[in-house]
Amino acid sequence: MGKGCRHPTYIKIRSKRQDVTKAMEKSAQALKEGNTNFTKQLLENHRAKKQIQAQMKLQQIQDASQAIQELLPTKAPPEKSKEEMYKANQERLKELAEIQPTSYEHAIKLSEERRRRIALEKERIAAENQTIKEKREMRNRARKARFKFTIKGQPVMEAYIASLLKQIEKSQKEQE
């Protein structure tokens, strides 16, 4: 057999059930005897018990709130006139209106900004891909040039480097 009857939850429920049945038996016996004060007394005891529990919980909450208030540094808020409070609230509302998109135009503006950012990102990626392709081409040309020679007997790689240096000099002169 299982040990379910020994489980603490079962024991608690069973003991509560037994307490209730005992109380019901006592109240039934008292009613048979004609003693109505017994049930009234049970109700009063129950109410008093509930009130005491509520007071204990309230006291715990108050103690916790006092401890929190003691830990937090308290500053007395400076007193402001109604006009100053109104102006401060209006400024805060304006700031919130700027932060939170509420209008259709603002949503359109955000979507346009998003499209622009996406287009810029695509352009950047395309430029990176182009530079990668150019570098790849340069490496391929250099690899091929190592094995080929010109008519004059000068290696193509050296001729290629010389032509690149000439192009760099021309671009520097044009920039000046």
C-alpha cells in the first residue's frame, strides 16, 4: 500500500476535518440541550480570532513599511505654486508627446527613416562587396602575372607595380 495517509498535507486536511466535525457535534449537542449561547460563543470566538489575525497582518505590513521608510533617504519636496506645477506638468507632457509616437505622420516619418537606414546599409554592403571583388581581382592578376613575362623580358608583376605607382602619382597630382 502507498504511504498517502502519512503525507503531511493529508494529515493537515484530516485534522481540520476532524476539528470541524467536533465543533459541529458540539453545536448540535448544545442545540439539543437548548443552549444557544454555545453557538453564539463559537461565532464570537471565530470572529475574534479573525480580527486578531487581521490586526497581526496589519501590524506586520506597518512594520515593513516603516523599515522601508527608514532605509530610504527622505527629502521634503519643495512646495510649488499651482502655476509652477501646471507648467512643469505641461513640459513633461510635451516631452512625452515627443518621445511616444501617437500620430499617423510620425509613423510615416519613422517608416521613411527606417527605409533610408536600410538603403544606406545596402549601399554599405554593396561597397564592401565591391572592394572584396577588387581585392580578389588584384590577387588573381598578381598570381597570373608571376608566371607571364613581357616581350622585353621584364616580369609582368614588376610592370604592373610600376603602372600602379604611375597611377598613384597621377591621382596625387590631380588632387593638388
